Amino acid sequence: MFNIGRKRVKIVATLGPASAGKSVIKKIIKNGADVLRLNFSHGDENFFVKAIENIRSISGDAGILIDLPGPKIRTGRLAEDSIPLSKGIRIILTDRRAVSDGKIIFIDYPYLGKDIKPNSLVYIDDGKIRLRVIKKLNENKLEAEVLTNGILKPEKGINFPDSVLSIPSVTDNDKKFLKFGAEHGADMFAVSFVRNPVDILSVKNFLKTGYPKKEFLIIAKIEKIEAVKNIEKIAMVSDALMVARGDLGVEAPVENIPLEQKRIISVANFYKKPVITATQMLLSMVENESPTRAEVTDISNAIFDGTDAVMLSEETAIGKYPAEAVKYMSKIIKATEKSAMFNKIYKFGNGVEYLTGRHNLNVIQTQKPDISNIIAEMSVAASKLLKNSIIAAITRSGYTANLISSLKPHVPILAIVPNEFVKRKLSLSYGVSCAVMKNIEDKDIDLKDVIDLINGGLKNAGHKSPDYAILTGGVPIGEPGSTDFVKIVKLSGK
């Protein structure tokens, strides 16, 4: 049975203490979650092993995303439970381990004196405390001025928004978690604090070397100013992007976040990569049973921006109403996708032109038209002319379905895939549902078998069948990179 037409924009839900049990996971998936995220910045290995077991006992379709912690730079222990810092005072920052007090703050970063220059900003605890470096005292100490009143607490995160750091974005700890995920059935990894394409390539090379027979979706989290500056180059080597508005909102002026979000999504759409919009989308539902009007508007606007997926973090990990948060997210997505504005962008207009702003988007123009791209655009064009249709893509790797997805067609996309892994790999792609046909890798597969599969699956789905399937793939059927035909097929109906 196919699950086409439910919603096009996908939902990523984070599991945590509030949601790792089987009963809650079942509700979260039923309410519309497509990908389940495990945040490796919190929790231990036993928790993650059990969570993955619970997910797979319930669903073979839901994607499992491991979010790597990256290089976490933090303050250390304090002489007291908390220490007030007043605007205008001078304080010493040091990378020599010490107990922090009102005169000195330990920062767990071994290149402090080397990387952090005079006039650089230092943000503590998501920017609640802001400092500016006045001068370098020696290789291990900096003198800084406190710019905002605040309360210093132990083990809080540090951001250096205008400094280029020597520490690698992919740490030894991250590699340990990559190994864990590869051996426990993860489908995708999100790389934190990405700064340039090398960070993504190092993850891909590590996995390719250690697990050559497996493929994973690698997501670049865009949460540093350096990443925003390198966004086009990062998009070209990544499998997907994430607008990580949490740390990005600390590093960049908060008033710029809507503009950065639109740019990141536009670049992802242009380079035909799925993009997730994340952080505080339904934050009020950590405590409340329903969202605010502003949160609903935020989600709807992200969809109009062209996002492929929206993400829930605290809302489902530690919130009081994890399943309800997913349900509300689904309702907002469906209402937006039924709107006249959505139809204007996707159904009646040229959605990808609108979303990427090709006439004014300053991106690296290195993409060359190829047959696969032309076929994808032909399929979407045909779907606009046929009132009641679906696009069915025969694909071994998911590449063809993702190409079509990137064009944001207004009709459902059905990917005919060889196995559950490729099915889960497409769980972030806008508008894509999957059907497994294990013999599509056979050279002599007949198109009639594919059409019979589509007719049978639509009949069993229990809803009104489309009139046409716009069938696309390659000859030989399912050969990677061979996409070269479009065939319009009249379906048999119920």
C-alpha cells in the first residue's frame, strides 16, 4: 500500500527522555514523523541502542538521523553555583584549567591565545553573556570586557562568532559516533558546526573507508557565519542542508535569521539538495498543549520559503506533549499545502524559479544541464498539464526521485526503490513516498511489472486513484545515472 498525498513537507522529530518509549514513538510516527533524530550531544550509548531498537520494532520506513555533537567549547567549574557579571568589568579568559570566579573564566579551548584576536567577540551560554577581547596577555590568557550583564553558570557553551578556529569540526568523538551509527542502522548523519566543504568530505571519506558497502545521507548543519559565507560550496558536496537556527541565532544578529534562512533554503533548492528548517518551531509546546500564532506562521513561512522538512527538538525530546507537537506540525503543513498561495507557487507558477530566485540569487553557476535534470523537469511539466496524476520514478539509489523532489512538483512523487534503505534515504525528500520492488535491479525488468505494482498499490491504499502516472527512469531499468525516459501511463483506477 502506498502512502501518497499525505503531506509533502517532511517532519523530523527528536527522541529524548519524553519520547524514547515504544508507545510514544508509535504515536509520533502515526502523527506524521518521517525521520527520527537522535541528538548525540545528550544521552548515552545504552539510551541510543534502545531507542534504535524501539524505532525498528515499530517501523522499517522511518529514517534514523544521528546528530553529531561536533566540537563543544565550554566554560568549566565555578567557585560558586553561579557568578554575576556586570557590564563594563574586565575579566581574564584562560585555557589553563582553573576554577572560574569573578576575575577569571576558564574556556576549554586549547587555541585560545592563538585564534582569538583583540576586538573579537566571545559569547557565553547562547549569547546570554557577551564579551569583547581587549588584548592578549600571553599565549594562554586574554583580557576581555563584559558587554552585557549576566549570570555565569558552569559548563556553558562558548561561541566565537567572528573568529576562525583551528579545532576540527569533526572530532574523534564524532568519529566514534559515526562508527556507532553505521553499525546500528542509522540512515543519515548531521554534521555540526560545519565551516567549509572539507568538513563534509572528511565525514564521507571516513564512512566510505570504514563501510564501503553502505551509503548514508550526510547533512551539513549551517550554524556558523563561516558556513553561511561558504554555503554554495558546502551545498555542492553535501547530501542535504539544515538551517540550524539555534547556534546561527547566536553567531549572527538575530534580526538577520529570517534572511539567512531564506538564502540557505534557496541555495539548497538550487543545488537540488533537501533542506531542513530547525529550532524552536513549536517551542511553546514543551509546556503547552497548543502552539502560538507566531509559531504556526513560522512553520508556514518556512514551507513557502521552500523547505523540504521541518524539525522538532525540545518539543518532542523533553516536552510534555511530544506526540501532540508532531500532530500540530502535520496539521500546519497540510493546511499550508492546501492554500491558494501554495498552489500559486507550486501548481500554477514555476515553483523552483520562485524559490531559488534564479534571476537574482548569487550562487556559483557550475551546474551543467544533463539528461537526468532535463527528464526531471519534463516530468514536472507534464504533471502540470495532467490534472489528476502522480510522478513515478524508478530509481536504484534515490537520485532520480530526489531530482524530481527538488523541483517541488504539486503532485505526489512515488519512488520505486530496491530496498528499505533507499526508501529511508528518501524520507527527507519533499513529496516523496516509496514502494519497494526488489527486482528493479534486474536488467530485464518489464515496465508492465512496474505499472502493475503502481495500480495494485494505489488500489490497496483505499483512496481515489490518480488517472495518470508520469513514469520516469532509465534503460536499463534502475541503472544508476541512466534516467532517460518519460512515459505517461493511464492507470486502471480502483
